[in-house]
Amino acid sequence: MSRQDPVAAEIRDLTHDGRGVAEFEGEPVFVAGALPSERVMLRPRRRRRRVTEADLVSVIEPSEARVEPRCRYFGRCGGCSLQHLEYDAQLRFKQRTAAEALRRIGGVEPDAWLDPVPSTQWNYRRRARLSARFVPGKGRTLVGFRERATSWVTDMASCPVLVPPLDTALGELAGIVTASSVKDRLPQVELAVGDENRAIVLRVLDPPTESDIAALRAFGERHGLDVYLQPGGPGSAAPLDEARTLSYALPDFDVEFEFAPTDFVQINAGINARMVAEVVAAAEPEASDRVLDLYCGLGNFSLPLARRAGSVLGVEGDAGLVARAARNAERNGIGNASFLTADLSKADWSFFRESWDLVILDPPRTGAEAVAAGLAAAAPRRIVYVSCHPATLARDARVLVESQGYRLRTARVFDMFPHTHHVEVMTCFERSPGE
């Protein structure tokens, strides 16, 4: 196959990361931007690990599911990969991705797949970490997501998935950084939005001048943002002026969570509220139950569960999050939830040797490998596992089913990240009879 001449091909599938898959001369070709059933012209770009990647030159026969992307940067920006795919088809793709991972990697299938939970499609992202880079050739600083498959920063002035005001203010912010003394010493911008208040955190490698600070302060005032400077690690972030509290509420459980602008919170507020309600419903807590919530973060699941159960122990590896979870419990008048810090890549902690009625898992992308293997003594009757990575979920599901005596009852996709290939899945495991 010539590396210069375009060739015609049929797209037969999508990869887990949303690229079209064609076949040419007996080998797979991965094509970003192409959809199944389409006939396209593609140009091979590189071969890596026995796989050829190609650029999409044109679409000869489009899929019925193809739509016009809303964002003008789509195709170049790496933030979204599926804006060209009709939304219902995105949901079907994500459920299929999760089901194939469970079946192929885990060797398991749920008794029932529940319908995917859709999201609002735009302005949903309340947390984002954007790159910033001064480009001498352009004479300015770019602020945005990384370009697709490169380390370059997308030259973008707006982003329709971000919550206001940064959905339309990226270009203005980039201009302010360009005019500053730290234009080439500011590598990152972080967005954090609560129900009422909003903040941005600027990672600065050198101290800004008073003139820089005045410009940033004015930008914050125009857009209702508290501006933070972060000279070191996340704990070094400090506001330019007295900052307002960031928080989000879950009214169904009468709880409110305060968080720092560099804390992890689920990026999609609406989907998070729905997911918390579904996790509590799937767990079916009883008034006397002891609940173990692993990877608990700020207590996103712990505190709602404490409203229904006898007691909850939340465990998290980040000591700062543990401290804020405990304070959130106190602020909400919840006395039956406690929290501790532990490295959950190990399962030799004393709480694993205790008996628990329910266990909640919400691990990072690396999954809960040690935890899944170490739950035998705890013997909960039900495990609710929320995953942001179907492959590691499938790996852990195999252990729970084959070694720990559980049955995978239900699985459900929550569309936490519309227009991306990222898949959030909630699964419910129950102890098999006789185990």
C-alpha cells in the first residue's frame, strides 16, 4: 500500500476508542473520523505494532448515523472523538464496548443490561484540565485540549462541552496569558464549577507580575470566576482574593459537598446525581447494614448511603479528600459515616478482615485488582462496582465471579462523557446461593 496515494475502503467496525476499522490487503487499518458501513477514501499514515493508522481523506458513502459535528475544532481537538456520530448511536456504541469487554476479558455477562442513561449533550463538563503553551511561530499562547494523537495544544477559542463561561472565553483567556510575563511559564489551566460558584486554577512556574494579576483579576470579575494560582502541587493552589466556596448538592439525599478547585469530582453533575441514586437503589441498604465504600473520594456515595444504612466506612488513598469527606459528613449532620486513608493497591488492611453487608467500588482507570481478590473475608451480600474503564472492570469481574462466588446481576452505562469514547458503567454483583 502506498503511503502517499489515497485508497478506497469499507469501514466495518469501531474500535473501543471510536476509530473506524477497515481492512486492506489482509490487515486492519484504523481511521479516525470514519463510521461503520461507510465507504471512504483514506491515506495510510504510519504502521505501529503491526497496525496501520490512516487519515480520512473523504467519505464516499456516509453512514445514516453520521451527523455534522457542532464544534469547529472537532477532528483536530482530542477532547471529543464521536461528535460525528448520532447521539443514540453513541450510547449503543458505549454499551457494546462495555459488553464486549466483559465477555472477552472477563468471560462474564450480566443477567440483564439496563437501558443506558443519557446526558445533556453540551455544556456538561464542570471539571476540565486544559493545556497551555506559548507557540513562538504563532506569537501567542494557546489554551485548550491536546490535539488528537499529538502533544500539541489545539488552537481553540471556544469549547461547547465546557460549562459557561469558559465554553466561550478560552480565546480571551489565551490572549491575557499571551500578554503576560508568564506566557511561556504557564502550562496548565484547570476549571472547577460548583452549583453556584466557579473557579479557574492557573499552574504558574514563575510568579506573575502585579500587572499580570490585575489582568487575571479583571478576567475573573467579568466572568464570575475565582482565579487561583498554583505554583507547586495541587495543595499549593491559592486564590488571588477571598474565594467563594465550591459545592454541589444531591437534594434526593439532603446532602451537600464542599470541594477544593483541584479536587476530583465527577465532571457531569446531572449524570453524577442520577448515578448516585442508582447506586443506592442497586445496593438496597437496610437500616442495620454496614457499608464499605472503597475509593470514596469526597464521600460522593458514602454520605447518601449513610442516610439509608446503619454505618458507612469510606476509604480513599488521598488524605486531603478523606479530610474533606469527614468535614462534609460533619456539615451535613451525618454521624454514622467515618473515613480513613489507605492505599487500595494493597488488600492487607484490617477492614478487609471485617464482615460487611455491602461494598461499593468506584476505582480509577486502573481498577480494583487487589480489592477484588481480597474481599473473600468481608463476604458482602452485594457489591456495586462503578467503573470508568471497561477493560479493568472486566478483569475484576472475572475474579469476583470465578473466585469470590458472585453473580453479575445487572450492568448499566451512564453517559458521563458525551461525544467521547469514555464509558462509565455501573455493575451490581450478588453472592450466589450457597456461597
